[in-house]
Amino acid sequence: MVRGLPPAPFRSSDKVRWLLISEADQICAAQTYPFFHYSRALHQKYGIGIREVLLKQFLKKPPFRKGVDVVCFQTWFDLKPDQMMRLLDQLHSNYPDARLVYLDWFAPTDLRYAKLLAPHISFYVKKHLMRDRSYYDKTTLGDTNLTDYYARRFGLSLGPVANDVPKSFLKKVLLGTSFALSAQMLPLFVRPTKWGERPIDVHARFATNGTPWYSGMRREFHSRTGDLKGPNIVSGGVVSARQYREELLASKICFSPFGYGEVCWRDFEAAFSGALLFKPDMSHVESSPDIFEPYKTYVPIRWDLSDLEEKTHYYLNHPAERKAITERAFAVVRDYVSENRFVQELQVMFEAVANSPVLPNDLIAAEKI
């Protein structure tokens, strides 16, 4: 994988040819990197060969006019319906026999392109999903459950948003992986973090500026952090990546508020650093690898932060419990990586394409329901 350069030709041994069309963004890259990290396993098991091109390059000059069996593509979240349709027309025109897979890196509740993409794709891979799939039928203030909650909490004016999701669509939705399998994170879960002195009690260095609901959420968390009595706390300001990591390695607890979606880089940075992850309750989110098992791999905090102080003092005073939780969080990701779970969990997609390069009739028929 060489992002930004034209993809190399497929090999003659590639029985099934996959082209990834990706956005040039660090978050987006975290979703495509596992395909390359496990490329040998995918080739050995399914004969899959993988190449990648950036979306902006594809729009200028599509590669591989022939012989592509699967196209996995990403877009930015602000594509208008007519823009998405033009992209679909280009994909169909250039790869008429290929199956299409959409790689959605948006927030868990965000299925804004469901109705538009449903007739065109075989699978829809999301980084995270709502455990209760019926939630996707709800109308929210703003685009997600987070905008809805914090708009109501802070009295913000956000218009209602309803995702028009076809009944058959969720059959195509698959849970992919998250930041843990990014090029930056994955190597850090090879060896357990060394335990030593951790002079920082609480690490709470996170951004607070953004849209009104995001800023309100982050500033409330920052304010409640500042109200804590006793702990040695690191917060505020921007530091180098090296200092940031050194601070986490020296921290007992890491506060990680939500971002624009629930899951953040910071969650996994805490896991590989051996800092105990404190985060607003994640019980509604399905994630893989799942480092959000309450009191097993992280400590859930109420969304109103009413139990933040109590739990902070408890875990600062119970180092054995704190260490056990952090070690389990690290092990969850380590085992996911070493056991090729990415290949296993998306098996239905890899097998379906390997065994049948044509869109199955049952999926086509399902769109008429």
C-alpha cells in the first residue's frame, strides 16, 4: 500500500481482485489499513489481492478498467445525494461487473446514505454500530444520538434528522474495526506496557473547541475535571505527540470524553499505555475489538458526569483493580490482532465475494421489500 501513488498491477495469483478507493484522512486510513495488514491471510484463504487508490485520484483517472471484482469505497460525510449518485455512476461505468462495498467511518448512529446506497452495494461496513438496531429508525436532533443528547442537555437548537433506512438494509451492514488496527496503533499492541511509577493521577488533556454541542460536552468534562479535589491532574493545552504519549505512560487514569462519535483515538492510546480508561457509558455501542466492557476493560461514567469524582477516587485508591482492568484492555486488542479476528469477523463478506463474484439475487430482491 503506497497512498498517493498509482496502484501496482494485480498479481496473476490474485483470484479475487479488490480495489479500495479511500479518502486521504488519518481516520479513514484506519479503516483500510487492516486489509493490507492481513493481506497475506486474505490471499492464502480466499485468493484476494488488494490495491488502493485515493478517491481524488480515482475521479481524475480510474485504474484497472478491467478485472476488478470488488470495489470498497469511502467518501466524506458531506457528499450531497447528487454527488454520491455521480460517484456510483462512475463506479458502475468503470467496473460494471464488480461488487460494491461502502466503508463508513462515521458515528455509530449515522446511516445518512442508507437509502441511496442500498440498491447499489453488497455490503456496508461500519466501524461501530448501535447494539439496538431499532435505534436507526429514530429521529434525532442533529445527525446522531450524541447531538441529540447534548442539544437537549445544553438547550441548543438543532433540527430533527431522520435516516430513511430500507428494511433490508441492515442485513448488509457489517461491523468492521476501529482505530486499534490503524498503522499507528497496531504495532503498539505487540508487547504489554511496562509498569513503573505513574506520578500523574489523571490525564485529561483533550481538545474543547468545536461545534456548539461538541464544545459544550468537552468543556463540561474539562470543568468537572478541574473540580476534582486532591488528584495530580494533567489537562489543557497542546503538547507534542511524544510528550503526550510519555504523559499517558505516566498516568494512572485517562479521561476520554466522546468525540464527534463515541470512540476516539484516546481510548486505544489509554489501552496501550496502561492508563485506566474512564469514559461516558458505552453500553449502547458495538465495537470490535471491544475495549468497552464495564469494569473489565474500562470504567463507565454517567453521561451527566455525576459519578466522576467518586469513581476517580475509588480507582486511585485501588491500584490492583486499576491494573487488572488496564491489562485486560490491552489483552483484548493484542489477541484481536494476533488471532486474525479481522479476517474472521468479516468472513461473511470475504466468502460471499470469493464464492460468487456476482451480486446475489436474494440481496437484489430484498431491495424490493
